Amino acid sequence: MSAVSDVPPEAGSTPPPPPPPPPPNLAPPPGYAAYDTPPTQAGTKRVGGLGKTLVILTAILAVGTVLTAVLSAGVTQDAKDFLDGTISEDDFTSAIGPLNALQLVTSLATLATGVVTIIWAFRIAGNVRAFGRATTWSPLFAIFGWFLPPMVLYVIPFLVLRELWKASEPMSVTGDDWKRVPDNRVLWFWFLAFGIIPAALLAVQIGNFASAGLPTGDMESVAESLDEFGAIGYVTAVVNVAAAAAWITFVRQLTPRHMRLTGET
């Protein structure tokens, strides 16, 4: 290293620039853990697994509805033969055994789908409020709305789900801007296929009961119901499958949308 000169620099000369500072320490501090995705808002509940379960249960329910319609139409001739006295009650009971078993499975799938739907919607309703989005319908309506009048039309669940779709808008919004988010068209189709049309078909069936009498539950009454299976039965099956398809689509749209809002992975 050269010695430092005591001679002052000549007039007009520029002193050399100071040496650059040492590079900063870029190593993270102890205990630091980076997020691969944005952290979840405190107090929110996970909905991803419930959404997948709901899709599977609804698909099982749709398949069960189709098979029930097919089997019901298939035992129509057995019902006629029993009413005409051509076959015995034991033979008729054996013929409708698979139908009864399938109806039991479908009923259990319906119950399970309803329970999971309520939990799924309740969690979403609570999560959006944790993000400060003041919804009109409280999370409790995600539970009790299914049982409040008018029950067969499911107006309250539709309004709750409509609001949850808007409140789950993952983009940054201020104030009540989320209320101006466009509606989900699939949800409107579900409401038509699950609430309005079945209510009309139910009114037709009630009219048939009023003219023919209520079923008593014995085998002859069951045979008469199967014997009358026709256009109403097929239309009901088609509408139920359409409602199930719309519900699966909506769940698969709302669940990831809400997960983007909460940061759920």
C-alpha cells in the first residue's frame, strides 16, 4: 500500500470520491417466514374442503334422481299388474325393492347435502363480515333461512347467496362498493330450477291428490302412484338434475372466489 502524502493537493484539483459503503445484510432476521400467498384474515374459516364435498354430494344426488326416475318408470308395468291382480303383493314388493333402496340413499344424500350447504354458507357469511363488509343478511340466515316462509320457494336462501356472491368480491373495494358487483346468472337459474318450477309442479301434484285422494301408504296406494308416473315424474327429474348442475356450477364459482378474498390456499 502506498504511503499517504503530506503534500496538499494542487489548487483546482478534485479530491477522489469516498469509497462506496459496504453492501447491506440481505439475510432475513431469525424466525422470519415468508408467505407464498397473502395471509388469511384473522377470524375467517376455511371453505375449500366444504365446497369440494358439496359438489360431490350434489353429483351423487343428481345421479340418484335420474336412477330413481328410471326405476320408477320401469316398475310401472308391475304396478299395473298388481292393481289388475295379475301378480301378488309379494311379487310387487320384490319388484320395487331396488327402487325403495335407491330412494333411501337419495334421501340420505339430500340430508347430507343440506347440512354441508348450511355449514358452507354460514362460514362464508361470517368471513365476509370479518372483512368489514356489512351484509344485510346475518350469518344466522344462512342456517334458518332454509326453514323460514316461503320455504318451498327458498327466497331467503337465494337472497343470502346472492349477497354472499357480491360480498366475496376479491378485488379491493371501499365502503359498500361490493354491493354494485353484478349478480351471478347461474344462481338465478338455480333459483328458478330449485324453487320456482318445483313449487309449480308441487301445486299440480296437490291438485291430483285433491281429486284422487291422498296416498294411504299401503301397497295398493304405492302401486297407484307408480301407475300414474308419467310426464310429471319425468319433468320433475329433469328439473332436479338441472338444479343440481346449476348448484354445482355456482359452488365451484363462489368457493374459489371467496378463497381469493380470504387468502385460503
